[in-house]
Amino acid sequence: MAFPLTGFFQLLFGVLCLLSTEAGAVTLVDQGGRSISVDKPFARIISLYGAHTENLSFLGLDREIIGVSRSDSHDKRFSSKPWFSYHDDPEKFLGARPDLVLVRPMIERGYPGLIQRLERSGITVASLQPATVEEMYGYWVALGILSGKEERAARMVADFQHQVAVYRGLTQGVTPKKRVYFEAIHSRMKTFTPGSMALFALEAAGGINVAGDALSSRGTNIGNYGKERILSHGKEIDVFLAQQGVMNPVTREMIKNEPGFGIIKAVRNNQVYLVDEMIVSRPGFRLLQGIRTIGEILYPERFGALAE
């Protein structure tokens, strides 16, 4: 397998994956610690995580995706694909004859019996889920290596980085920049922690995160913040953003009517906005859409010009 950029990929993978080449094969070490030798592309892939499915599709692998998670089955792009769940009997997977099953660490930890049964049957399992944007680049490359789309994955990284630079340039010289509280889970008053993809999107769009002191909860990119701390920033919050979706089924009215939130500047000025969690929390190319959506909220005069 041609692989001219090995050193570059090693740098991007960091703790996510390590790569080496031997006898024309590439060895990828996933987050479960398993070594996966790739001497030819995997061609029958079952994806048990929506981000895997979306990124494989972006790499042009719709034919190679032979099964998706139940949540993906609601996406019209994948509605014709058979759906699979980690609750399924392993025989359902074996009957589909996949050569690769993509999972994430949560599934591997929660359903070790399924993973072990698949591997005993000769099916390769790869556990991947990046936590940061830097790891996301390596994750895209990993998917490219597994599927034989290394060059397309490298272009994906380069195109993403180029567009982020364009977006960052739109707010250069803007002073003062908008100060934002970005809600992750309303019912528990949680926000995103530094290094998360949602805050990367916010900062790339020119926003300033007022909750930079948020600490990670259980090693995730979401942290407890609490109403008292939110209200302590009330006078400086220009815009109140909240991700909306399965993780946070919130409405603008819920936020505006939350007891005590009336002292928040953004609430008083009707600057409360919802952003689809799929474009700010998933490690996919659509994160660019998240940046642009936030940019249009914060600086419509700057980002609006892109459509002209």
C-alpha cells in the first residue's frame, strides 16, 4: 500500500493511533489497543456510530457501508441500509459477512461480549472516537487507511483546515468580540470544556467562551457548570448558545424562562440561539457548517457576505 505521509499521520494521531509500515502493510493501533494490519482496503463495513457513517460517506464509501446504527437509519442518505445495534445477537452481524465493524470506546466497554464474538469469528473491529479537533484529523486519516481512501482523507484534512482559516480571517480585527455561553445540557446546567469541538467551532467563528474555567466531567468534553456560575457571568454574556438535539432537547423558551436567567444580558436582549448538535459536537466535516452557523449568529455582517 502506498503511504508516503507516514510521519505526518503519526503527528496527527498523537494518543489516538500510531502507524507503522512493514512489508507494504500499514498497522493502525486503535483506542482499544488492538493492532490492525491493513494490507488491502476493507470493503464490507458496518458502522455502529453516526460519525463513522457520515465520514465514510464523505470519503465516497456508500457502497462499502453495508450496515449502519439504528440512529443512522433515520437519515435519508442511509435509510436503505440494514441497521444494526450492539444489542443485536452476534449472528445478525455474522450473517451480513462484514470484514470490518467500526465502534467507539463506549460500545467496546459496554458490550465486550459482542466485540469478542465478532473477533473470534475473524471480523476486524476498530474502536475510534476523537476527543479534539487535532485527533479528528488523525481519525479521518485512520478511516481513509482502513478503506483505501488515504489521499481523499488527506484532502479532507487540508480542505477543512483551509476553510477554518478563511472563517477565522473574517473576524480578524473585530473588537470587542462577542462573549458567549455555550450550553451543552440545559437540565443539568452543563457546558463544553476547553478543547471540545463545540468550543473549537465557537472560537473559529470569532466568539469568546465565558466559561473557560469549566472542568471535564468523567473525562468527557462536557463539564458541570451550574446556574450560580452561569449567572455570575450574566452581565458579560452577549450571546447565549445552546446545542439542540438528543443530548439537549431544549427550546429558546425554556432558556428564556429559566428562573434567574432574566439577569443574563443575552436573555434580556433576546440573543438566545439554538444550534443543531450534529454540526457542533460530531467529529465530521459538517463542523464547518457549525462554524459558519455560529458566525452568522455572532457576526452576520461578516459571515453573511459569504453568500453574496
